[in-house]
Amino acid sequence: MSRPTFIDTQTAANFDGSLDKTYYEMARRYIEEVWDKNNAETERDLLSADWKDHMPLPGCPQGPAGHRAAVQLMHDAFPDLRFSLDDVTIMGDKVIDRWTATGTFHGELYGFPGTGKRMTMTGLDFHIVRDGKFSELWHEESTASMVEQCGMAPEPGSGLGAILKLTSRNILHVAKHKIRNR
């Protein structure tokens, strides 16, 4: 396994740290304006025209349109969705942000009806910046925890019967969702 290379952000092109400040501001706007406030205009400002999500949500197309669909999907499922920026790390043209999201599952998510349950989810985004815009994204979220908190997964220790019942219900919900969205 190769080790990551150390990137000195204080290069001649960034001697005064101005790129660090710019990239921090991009990460802040990405979480606080795009994800927290569902601001499509800021989203267009931050994402390049050929932006690529290396881990798109199911059913969301590639590119900026897919990103817009993902943000809207989450806001539709969790109308009171809130995001907060916890950390930002910058290494050259790479920006990593860590965030926390909270919301109440009142809408629909992949065919699952809202349960009125609250969730807290955390995640990391790994962005590549090119020409002053985010051009690529890798991300990880605590999706399994969110699914459990929203009542779409069996409670720990609920037994085989509950697991089978919920699993069959989930399969039906996902199948209906896929058929409806063809």
C-alpha cells in the first residue's frame, strides 16, 4: 500500500495562505448554504460544469443535476433538515469537510413513508478543486445509523420475526419506488 504524499499548502502559489482561506470558505458555503439552506444558486457557484460524484445516491444522475437531486431528496424527506460544519482540512487542491445533520423524517425516502422520527447523521466529504470550483467528490455518511433512527431498520435485539417483517416491507417499498420512477 502506498503512503499519501505530503502536500505543502504554503507553496509559491499559496504563500500567503489565501487559497486555504478560499477553500475553507467554499467548504463552509457547501455545507451551510447548499446542504443546510438548500440554496441552488450557491450550488451552481461551487460545482464545476463537469462535477463528478464518485459515490452518487441511488437514482440520482451524475453531474451537478445529480447533486441538486440528492440535496432536494434529503430536504423533501427531512423538511427541517439542518447541517452544521464541524471541521475542514485543506491539502493543496483537496478539501475535506466533516459535518453533522439533524432532521425529522416526515417526507418520503426511496419509497419509505415518513415516520416522524428524529435522526442525527454525520459525514465526510472529500472534494477536489479545479479552476476555483469543486470538480470531484467522494463522501461517506452514517447512513446505517440514519436508517435505524428513522425506523427503516429493525431495532437491535428485536428478533428474527421483526427482522423478516421489516426486510420484506423494505423490499416492497424499494420495488414500488423503482417501478414508480421508471
